[in-house]
Amino acid sequence: MSKIQRGVSLYSFQEEMFLGQMGVEDCVAFAASIGAKGIEILPEQNMPRFPNIDDGEVARWQDMLARHGAHFTCYDMFLDTKLRKGETMSDEEQVESIRRDLVLCNRLGIRNMRVLVFVRPDILEKCVPYAEQLDVHMGVEVHAPWHLEHAWILRTIEVADRLGTQHLGILPDMGIFMKHYPPEFRARFERQGARPEVAQFIVDQHEAKIMCEYTIYEVAVKMGGNKAEIAMAETLRHAPFANPRRIKDYAPYFRHIQAKFYGMTEDCIDPTIAYDEVIPELVKCGWEGTLSSEYEGNRWVQDVMPVDSREQVRRQHVLFENLIARAEGHREIA
């Protein structure tokens, strides 16, 4: 049996939940029905009484998960540093806010907490004693345009190594492995007025891994790009393709993955994110954790079609099942 488990972030169903078409339990039931039994939550979005969660609400969540044979995998924290106008939270207030989240993680039985990438390493260092006491791993989100070897990310790893703690590390978002430009992005920009030939130029530049600033200059200055074309070119700043072969060097620092995607084809292929290269590397290095779907294609198609997050998530899990099985098969042969 593979050490890689499958799960879903409730963020994947944001469109349907916003429109009142799905409730939290509908999302959990659907995820469990496709074998994605690990549930990642965003308490500020999914728990109306957050942060004042009493024991009764904790019990209701645990009962609901049990009804569907599901379990929690990760807690997405947010740090509202600008609660007061014109004033940023003090360091002590930030530590206390994170401690509050760690306590709620522990009460819910969750052992992974996604930490927003902007949280300073020295703030997290002060939180490590609480994380260790409550047995919760704090994983700093490695989200594009950051990547596994970005200096800001390496600072958190340096703190974890220096402290010798198993409760601080990273949490990769698979958007860092954007090998091909998302078709959903291109189509949306063309609907907004991008000329097909300019859109194709931008896609070709991304495919050739040309530095984004060169492409933006070409589109904005030399090609006289319109608003939609310049906006499309600027998306390249957030479209890195990190080297999947470096995963093994950082695998000891993460236990959970946000499996970002923008759209799956009808034959269950992701045309954008290089899962066919990432998952073999995870299997090869024996990584143990959860691939948690994070569908963010809704905002790129909602102007022309009804969003069907369930079908998109289902297709991604067909892809995951196939890639994990294939990689495990290759490992046994080797």
C-alpha cells in the first residue's frame, strides 16, 4: 500500500459553497465517495463561529467525518495582521494568534497546520514550543512565485534544523510545478480581448521558460499589448516551474501537499501541473503524507459555464490513482 494518501481541501468547492449549492457535509461526503478521505479545512471559512469553537462543535465535526469514513488532514491558518486600521499586530499578538490556531488544531485532532508564506521565521520560532507541546506540524506554504529553494523558504528550514524540531517545516503548493501555461487562463484572457496571436506568443514564451520580464516587455512595449494581453503576460510572474527532481531534498520537511490545479481534461489529464513528474519523485523518496486537492479553476471559467468542482476533483483523483499505482509498480520492479 502506498504511503501517499489522497484528500481534498474544502477550498476546492468554494464556488458551490458560495452559491449555496453545497454545504460542508456535502463536500465531505463527495470527497469520501471518491476515496479522498483526508479533509483539509479553512476554519475561518468553514466554521461560522470561528474562533469561538466550543466542545459541542468539535464533536459535531468529528461525528460528521466519522459518518463518511473521513478524517481531518490539515488546518489552513490565517494571520490577520491588520485587524486594526493603520496598525499592524505586534509580534506578541502574532504569536498568540498562531498559538490559538495550534490549540484548535489539537482539539480537532489535526496534526498539520498550513502557515501563510508571509509569516516571519522568527515568529514561527517562538511558536515551536507550543507546536511541540500540542503535536502539530507547522508547514509554511511554498506558493508561487516562491519555490522550494527560495531564500525566504530556506530561512524557515534553517530555523527547523537549528532547533532540531519535527514540528516546523514547509507545505508545498503544487502551483510551483506549472510546466505548461493553463488553457483556462488563456481562454479567459482571449474572452477579455487578448488577440490569439499575442496569447500564443505568451504561451510559447512560457513553454520555452523565457524570463517573464522579457515577455512582459515584449508584449507591453514591442507588441503594443492591450490591457488583457499585458495582464496575461504578467501572470507569468506567478507561473514558476520548479525542478521536481529536487523534491527528495525537501521531503523530510513536509507532511502535506496542496495539490493545486486549474482544470482537468475529460480523459483525466492535467495539462498544466507536472504531476506526472512530481508523483514518481514522491514515491521514489518514500514520502508519507496526503495529496490534498485544491481546485482553483472556477474563477477562470465561471463567466462562460457553470462550475463543476466535483467533476474536476474526481478527475484529478483518477489521475492520482493512476500515477501513484504506476510509480509504485516501477519501484517494486527496481
